[in-house]
Amino acid sequence: MRKVHLIISLLSSLLLVSLNLFQISGLELDFKDLELLIFVLVTLNLVLMSTYRKDWSSLAYLFNLTFIVFLLSKPFVDLFGYQDALSINSLIISTFSEVKYNLILTYIAVSYSLINIGLIFLSDRVTFPIYDERIFNLSKRVIIISTPFITYKYYLEIIYLVNNGYLSLFTGGLRDVNYGNFIIANSHSIFIAGFFLLIASNPKLESSKWYLYLFLAVSLLDALKGARGLFVLPLLYYFWYVNAKKATCISRNTKLKIIIVGFVLVISSQLAVDLRMKNSDNKVDILESIATFFYQQGNSLNVVYFSELYRDELNSNNKSIPFVLEPVIFPYLYIYHKNELSQGQTDEAVAIRPNLNHRLTYMLNPRYYINGGGLGSSYIAELAVMNLIYVIIGSLLIPMAVILLVKGLKYRMVLFLSYYLIAHILFLPRASLIPNFWVLGKYCMFFILLYCLSRFSFVNGKVKFKSH
């Protein structure tokens, strides 16, 4: 069935690219018909994929899930008739152009189809390095020591949001939280490094599952602040990791229970937000809140829309390098403009960084940007702001990068970085195409430092270094 899937995906891609070219030439489409066409093609793709991928924890399935939620949930919610109640919350409604909306929908559909062509060749079989007990023991110590600090950090942030309002999360208010000391302020990096090291040791799930659960619990604390994606991504990574190790200790029923609990928690947080943002006399409809949740996850569609709407202005103001390459040069920018970039979101910072999220947010609402807000980004917006050719090239490169990453997991450093890289892949609809090289460099330094520490041991009062 892979060959059938490949042929149908190729035909779908040709159809969508042709539609896109006709639209650029002036063809006008009804956006309802286009939404229905995309819904049919996505459903067909998932049905064909299910014929040869039996475990829904496959990376191909998970990518489809996040792509649909982050980029196609708005059109699908709209298609099923919830738009009248929800359009008032949309950033698009005041400047809506049906021509631009149809164009970006076609861009998204083209990218989705091309990426899935590449994912057909993705193998679910993963080769890991051999188990390293020294790395595993060190990772446990780092996780256990850092857990109280990161828990206290999130507690302080939740208390701040309760006292100052949920919107402080979007206006940069958390920068004013007083953590007390350097260790608590940076406990997240320490905890994450410990978790990365745990994965890099390639332990048996029986001996590491409680540390994985602890990581999910800490991520849930982050979600209580409103950053729901920071709980969902660890959960998706957990499912992929268990599936990649071909574990039998976690049944499908257990996975389903975790999904249901996670969904209830996320929807509960949405209801809490709705209650806080409405008067106490107003009722909150549960079905409307669920639809609102999925509709709001499609904020990346707004980013793609505004990027297309203000394409000429964005490109004319960006004379340095394409937005898509900003994560690559960020280490250089940070070293030579540290003082300006350390101040956060300022007029100077937005002028220095060729970052689509920063430039677009600042263009639409400078005050919102200066206060710490942001629309977010999307790989497809970075590509579409150039032209269709870059959307096609970038969409073909993504599955190639995924395949190379999965093959590279046999190397311990790649396995150490796997959570960051796989989370970035799953978050691509709401993130830049290329991961931030500054963050990657920092994690690589963490790995080198922690790996060296794991090699040291004390024998008869003397420090000895044991290579792997």
C-alpha cells in the first residue's frame, strides 16, 4: 500500500500546486470548497497511512497530528459551522481577504502533501546505542536534585499569574518574577539536561519509566501556566520513545488513558481561561470551549495569513538574510549584540534580528511586542513569504531531515538531542524551519560536560577517568 499511497500523494501534490499557480494567476475559488477539498485529501492520506503503519505513536502519525491541529484546525472548525461564534476572537477578521486566505490554504495543503510523500519512506525501526550505566546514574542525580528547584520556580510563576492575571503570560510579565537565586532561575535548563542525559544513556523502560513520568509531571506544571504545548510535546515524545524502543510494558489501553487524562486537563485549562476572561454571570459552553481550544491552536494560520498579506513590506524591511536562516546566525547576533538582545523585546532587538515572529508582531502592534507579546512563527510562513518554490523545496527537505535524524539516533549525542529535535519537528507548524543554533550549541556543551563527568570515578581517594 505504500506504492498506492505514494502515487495518490503525488497526484494530490500536482493538483494542489496547479491550483496554487492558477490562484497566483488570478483564479478565484470559494474558500468553503477549498476547505472541503483539503479535508478530503487529509482524510485520504491518513486512511492510506493506516494500511501500513499500525502504531499511531509513529513519528509520521504524530507529525500529521500536530500539523492538522496547528495549521488546519481553523479551516476544519470553520468547515463544520463553528465560525460564527468564534470569528470575533480571530485576528484575521478585521483585515480578511478571501483571495489571500485561499492562497495560504493552498500553500499549507501543498506543504502537507509534499511532506507526507517523504514520510512514506520513513522507517519506524530505530537503532539506539548500547546502554551506558554511568550516564544513567548521573542523569538520575541531576533530575532528582533539580526537581525541587524547578517545581518551586513554576510555583512562583503560577502564583504571579494568579495575582496579576492570565494575560501576563502574553505581555512579558513573567520577566518580573523574583526567583531568589541563579539556580532556581535556571533550574529548567538543569532539569532538561538531566532528562536529555537519561535518554542518551538508553536505559530499559522498566528502570527509567518513573523518571519519564516525573518529566511529564513537571511539564504538566508548565501547562498549568497556560503553555499547553509544553505538556503536549513531552507527551507525544514519550509515546514516540516508547514505540521506538518497541516496549511491551505499556499497553495501548494505558496510552489511551494517558491521552484522555491529558485531553481533559488541557480542556479544563481552556475552561478556566474562559471563566477568567468572561463575567461571572455568563455561562461557559463546554462544546464551544472545546471548539475554541482547537480553533485557537490554529493561530499559526494567522501568522501565515499576515505574512502573505504584508509580504512586500516584510521583505522590503529585511535587507539582510531570509527569515528562515535567522536561527543559524543567531549565535553570531547574540555575541556581537548581546547588550541589545539581552534587554528582551525592544525596538533595537527587532531591528537586529531578521526574525519573522518579531518583525511581524512589531509591524502589527509595536506596543504589544514591546510588552513581551508575540504571534509566534511557522515554517511555512517563513517559506511562503519568499514564494511557492521555497515552500516546495522546504517541504521536501523536512522529511529528508526527519529520516536522517531517525537514522542518526544510533549516535549518543544525537540521542541526547532527540527530544529537542523531535519536539521541534512536531512543533514546525508553530516554529521556524531550522532549530535555533544557539540552543543546539548550548545543549551540545551540556552533553560534553555531563558525559565527561559520567566518566570520572573515585578509586582509593584518586580521581580516575574511564572512557566508554
